[in-house]
Amino acid sequence: MDVIDQQTFPFWRESAPLILASKSAGRRQALLHSGVPFESIPADVDERAIESSLGGADADAIALALARAKALAISAPGRLVLGADQVASCEGRIFGKPANMQEAEALLRFLSGRRHRLHSAIALVRDGAIIFETVGVADLTMRKLTDEFIAAYLAAVGKDTLTSAGAYQIEGLGAQLFSKVEGDHWTIMGLPLLAVLEALRREGALLS
């Protein structure tokens, strides 16, 4: 996206679009629908290594470290770069994306019938400096899942279950997992959008 279409993005004031250091469909959708032009350039970072290096850090700290690492991994002089990541926590345990289908199944079995929290972090960077960062949280209660349902769910979503913390995308078939959701819709999707928009306004990238 080299030229900003002012009819589509009437509030954008930068000469170049935001860089989103993620390929998440939910994050892309949130930015597009809110009138923020962006270029998606997924960051190449070793999430497992970052998580391991943090030792006993809490879920907010882990999510922020991942978001920072992704934003700082993109070299784009003068451009605004947004890094984002999400982890889940439940009863003292912290979960990122499952590494394989076996981990996804075990995670769903553990979360079944329990309330867990999603921690969605963002880091906004320009020229290697962090301008803004925050973590949004939401609480979700998973209904009690039968073995038959878990097997059918994993067969239906396939490896897409490996792309999200908690092994689900609530905007799709993952909605069938839950009995209660408390929190901001966009935070659950992996992007605390209102905080992003406010940070962009403060930076002068969006019309105030």
C-alpha cells in the first residue's frame, strides 16, 4: 500500500501506512474496519525462546515482551510499527500458542469447565524506540467439553488451532467452546483496539 486512499482512510495523517508485525486475521480485520491503513509484515521471532528467557514472569510481562520483540524486529525507518501478542493464563499456568495438535488437545481438556484470562499486549514503535505499550485483559469461561466435541472441534479447525493462545479463534468455531465472555471484543481477538487508536492519535498519525 504505497498511496493512502483518503476516502477509505479519512482520519490517517501519516504519509505511509502503519506496519502490523503480525499475520493475524483478527488484528488485520480490527485495523481495517476502524480506518487504519496498514501493511502486514509478520515478525520472525522465536516466541518459545523469549518465553523461556523470562523465567517466572507473569502473563502480562510475557505478552508485552513478545509484542515488543515483534515490533522491534521490523526495520522500517520513519514508519510506525505495531507489535502484538497474546497469552492465556488459568490457575497459575500460562499458555501461549500450542506447539502441536497434542498440546492443543491437552490445553482444551485443561480449560474445559474453567475460567481463564487472555492477556493481549501491544507495542507501538518508531525508529527502534517504543512509543507506547499496554496490555488488555479479558476473562472467558469455557463450558464443560465432551471428548467427542474436542475431537470434532480439532478435526474441523485443524492446524488453525495452533495459531492462537488457548487453541481457539473465538470469531469462528471457537465461539462454540464458551459459556461466558467478559471483556472487550477486540482484546479477545488479540488487539486492544481502543488503546491502539488513542496511541496513534497521540502520535499524530490519526486525526484527533
